[in-house]
Amino acid sequence: MRVLLVEDDALLGKAVQRGLQAEGLTVDWITTGGSALTALMTHAYDTVLLDLGLPDMDGHAVLQDIRRRGWRMPVLILTARSDLSERIANLDGGADDFIIKPFDLDELAARIRVGIRRAQGRTGNTLQVGELILYPERQAVTLQGQAVSLTNREFKILQALMQAGNMTVSKDRLEQVTYGWGEEVGSNSLEVHIHNLRKKVGKQRIETVHGQGYRMGRQP
């Protein structure tokens, strides 16, 4: 899952980015509302973590712009403002959740998972395709009841494919989910990860859709 973190506090931003990366998320961190809107126009994100007190524009204005443009990803407000009327205004304005600073990173990660799960219309947190089960909160995968050892990037690719169901996921989208800003992406890096993933979960479980991308395949 790829997260856009919009937070101008350097210490908090770095701590949140590192903490969520340790949870297996790809996190792009920026510090202004204008940069947030630019990032959202050029990349696909699973969720947005939005501070209200940004240096160039109020976070509520960013939220309004996000919803005005029709972007439907979950938006979780990060705020030190505890005023009830303001929290209600942001929820009514399109926010999916809020968390009051200071907050616990484990709780933040859980709220992110809940928001994405709701957006995808799922009630449970696990993803299952046949005998292949993925547990996002544990970063674990089992096949026929046996644990499957995956690298962090293999896990992200498999999660994106399983979330898509029988829909095709483009190569560009899988690269965005797997690599954050500043990380070098080799010309065939994704193909290498897919090859290794197929060896671990079964070649037939991941189909190549020529010219389009990849999708979960038929189950044995």
C-alpha cells in the first residue's frame, strides 16, 4: 500500500514515515498542501495522512480540493486541534477519520488499514484467494496453511494483486506501490520480483496480461 504523508513538522514526519515503512507501507512524505495536490495528480495513493496546520494552506482546504477533484482514497486527518466542531467539519467535508497528536504509531497503522478496508468494501482485514491468505497487519502470508517467506517488496506486490481481485494491475501501479520517491527502479526490477514471487506461491497464481500488467490467476 502506498501512503501520502502531508506533515510539515520535520521530526514527526520522519518518525511517522519510518514507523509506517517498518509496517510494510510505502510512504511518500511532503510538507505543503500544494505539493500534496501535485503528488496526487501524478501518483496513485491508497490513503492520505493530512496535517491541518500546513505552511502554505490549511489542511481543510486541501481536503476540499481532494474531494472536489473526485479523488476517493481515504483521508485521515492528523491534528493537534481537539475542538469538536472542527473535527465534525472535517468529517463532513470528506475526511474518513482523524487522530489527535500525539498518537501511537500502531494505532495510526491500524486506522490506515481500516480506512483502506472500508474503501475496498471489505469487512475483514485478511485477503484470501483460494488457499493463499495474506495478513496485512502481520505482514504474513500462508499457502495451504504453511507460512510463505516473502521480501518486503514481494509482499507489497502480492497484496496489491490480491486487493484487485480478478482485475489487472498495471506495471506502473505495482512499481508505485513497491517503490517510494528516491528509490531506484531498474528496468526489469518488477519482473524479477514477480518471477521470485511465482516460485514461492505458484506460477499459475499470477498471470501476465500482455501489454497491461498482472492479475491473480486461476487457482489449482
